[in-house]
Amino acid sequence: MTLPNDVLRRAHQRRDEHGLPYAGAVTPQDAWTLINADAHVKLIDVRTQAERDWVGRVDIAEAQHLAVPWSLYPGGAINPAFIEQLGHCVAQEDLLLFLCRSGVRSRYAAKLATENGFMKCYDILEGFEGDRDDEGHRKSVGGWCHAGLPWIGA
């Protein structure tokens, strides 16, 4: 059984090894461990509403699953109200786990949140869908879904 302190120790080690500008990075399985260990841990899904509607979303307690889009749909422009919207959902001392499709936007979100006073920001590596496989499909190479963690399909 993995303990939350072990998860955070590994996340901080990844931060130090890769020079991450936020608290650390966790695997989807590690994120699941943290979510189940503490009801105050928040998963911030930074994908667009369209992605959550068409692709699916994590299936965790509503109080722990918050949607704050990093970019706007349609068009993909960065959400200028990201920090303001995040601040309406969480406290600066909350432990925040940022999730996107494949682990790119979540890194930017964790960095910006850290720069704005949220000190416990973690990127969820691999994202919700993970990378594309050899045939160009997602959900078969890494990610929340591939890890067999709870999710609701579109």
C-alpha cells in the first residue's frame, strides 16, 4: 500500500530532478492515492468543457473534482481568468492536482498557480488520456484512463 507521504516524497524528487517550477509531479495512480487519503485534495481539470463532455471525466467526489479551463473553446486562447476562477474554487493552502489531456496544459497551470501564491501545486503526469499509440489513438498509452482509475465516458 502506497502512503501519501511516499507519494509526495516522489513528487518532490521529480521536481528536484527536473527543475519543475511548482511543488512536484505525480502519476495518475499517485494522484488517486492522494485523493483517497484526504478529502481536501482537489483535482483541477484544466481541459475545456467540450473535452469533458465529449471525451469523459474523472469519477471522484464532486467536492474534489473542479473544472477550471486553461484554454477557451473554441479557439484555444489561454483563459485570461484562470487564476481568478481557480481562486473562487480553492484556498491557496489546498493541495492541488492539475489534470489535462496528456500532461502539457496541466504543467502550465501548475506553474501559473504557483506564481500566484498557490504553493501546493502538482502536475498529474500523462494526463487523462495519455499519449497517442502507434495508430494515433489515446487512452492506451499512459494516463488516468489507461491506469484503470475511475472515469465517466462521454
